[in-house]
Amino acid sequence: MTLSVSPHDRAVFQESLADFLPDDIVDVHAHVWLRAFATGPTPMVRGAQWALAVADEQTPEVLADTYAALFPGRRVTPVLFGWPERYIDIAANNAWVAAQARQQSAPALCVSLPETPAETLDAIVQAGGFIGLKPYLEFAPRHLGPDEISSFDFLPRAHLEIASQRGWIIMLHLPRSRRLGDPLNLAQLVEIEQTYPGVQLIVAHLGRAYCPEDLGDAVAVLRRTERLAFDFSANTNAWVMTELLRTVGASRVLFGSDLPITRMRLRRECRQGTYVNLVPPGLYADVDADPHLVEVGAAETESLTFFLYEELLAMRQAVTTLRLPATAVEAIFATNARAMVARAHRSR
Ligand SMILES: [Zn+2]
């Protein structure tokens, strides 16, 4: 599916993003996979349902085309990883990502299954030239309910142990309905930082704190941490971004796109503490079945732009609120990620 960029989208970029984004950008959160890796219909999906409506594959070439369309005049380097779902042949996806990453000299993470023994995982990572792991809650034991899962159910301590020795990056999508503010999530983040000092942990989507209520006591807890990093992929909440930047500083916040998901057109609102994606009518199936999707009318549709642009506009607002200098913007969009990738390469 080629991306159609409207005059309105172009105006958003030219008027609000062109003077904000640096020339060189690293995207720490990009999924690449082929629909051929799907092994059958999905037996269970724990993640957000609406995300599946956007794309059923993304090659590095399509990703590069998307960057060219959405970031005109910028050079964007991705950190690649597969599509972490149970209906995907993960071994095949990982092997393909490794080959693609080698071809493009791009860094890549290995999608990790919790049941894989640490020595086996180490061998897969070394053979594939990966610089870290992408675990996902979908791979937690099937009998666990959404609020019974903890991060260690899909990112076992044995994997953290080897990751710490190797200096790997780990891209962690937090489980549980209270998101970043969940006390167990916060306690385990602190435990990972203290017990596995070599791990370079990136908490994806700012811990899924899409609304102010999702922060809970995160600010008080995270203020005492030193290394945990956060990507703001698929997050459009400027207030949350401001709080996180204030708490951990620009050196621990990184740009991630979560493409292809953020190719979607939407505007996100918080209603009673829950996020709602306002989307164009008829574009994404199953709107009625999903409490997070609401279709807007024709007039409002005109004002919708890409999810990715909404994410970037929110970061711009946070940076403006905090009056961060250009060096901080460069850190968020490139230098923080480069330093982490370099550290992972060095310690291998
Ligand atoms: Zn993702």
C-alpha cells in the first residue's frame, strides 16, 4: 500500500516540523516482516487490535519509501526488528531481518521468545549480528490474563543476565492495564536497572502512557533512576512527554516511529483517562468492535494527518514548553540512539 501524502499533510510538515527536525534521524522502533511469515490465523492477540488494520507486512524498502515521503530532505536510519506476534514464524522473521540489516548496514534487534534458553538466544543473536532483543507480552504464557502478566513473564531473568553481559539494547513494551504507572511495572524497571547494569533498556511508547492518568507515580520513581531510556513511538501526548523529559532528561528520551503502525491517519484524544483514536470513516475495519477507535465526520477527516506527524507535533510542543536547546533535539532524534548502538557493538 503506497502512502498518499495530501496537501494538508505537506503543509503540516512544512509549517510545523521542517524547522524542528534535524537532518539526521535515528528511528529506534521500526518493524519489518513479510506476510509470508504468517503461519495461520492468530489464536490470540493481546496488543491493541486496531494496530493490525494498518499493514500486514513492511519491507525495509517500503520503510525507506515511507521515510522519504514523510521526512522530505532528512536521512533516517532505522533500528529494525520483526513483527512480534504468535501467528508469525519468529525464527524465519529473525533470520530475514538479520539478512536485511546486514545488507543495509542497519542495526537490528532479535525478537526473543521467553522459552528460548539463554545460551541458544545468545547464539542466535551473535549469528544474526543483532545488538539486542525485542521481547513482547504476546509470548507470555497463554494462561495469564492482561493484568497477571509481568515483564519477567516474557523477558526472563536469564535473558536479562546474558543481555547485561553483552551490553544489549532491549526494547520493552510494558504489560498491564495501568501501563507506566503500574506499581509492579515500575518496581521491575528499577529492578532491571539495578540488577542488570549492562542492559540498555528502552521502554517503548513512554511506557504506553498515552493519557495523563497513565503516569501514576512514575515521575517519583523514575526520578531516582539513572539509565532507563524511553522511546516516544506511537505516543501523541505532549503533557506526558513534557513530564518524562523533565524527569529523566533529554539524554534518555529517543525518537521511534513504530512504523508501519503510525502510517495511520488519526488524532488521539483522552476521554475519561482512556485514549481514543479519531480516524477517517471507512478506512479501518472493525471500528465498532474496538473501544479505542472512533470514526469522525467528513469535515473533520480533512484535518486529520498521519499518526507519526501527531507524535512529532507533540514532541515539538514538549520541547517548546521546556525550552530545550537544539542539542537536546539532536540528542532525542539521533545522538542518544547512536551512543546506545555504539555501546552495544563495543561490548559484544
Ligand atoms: Zn512496536
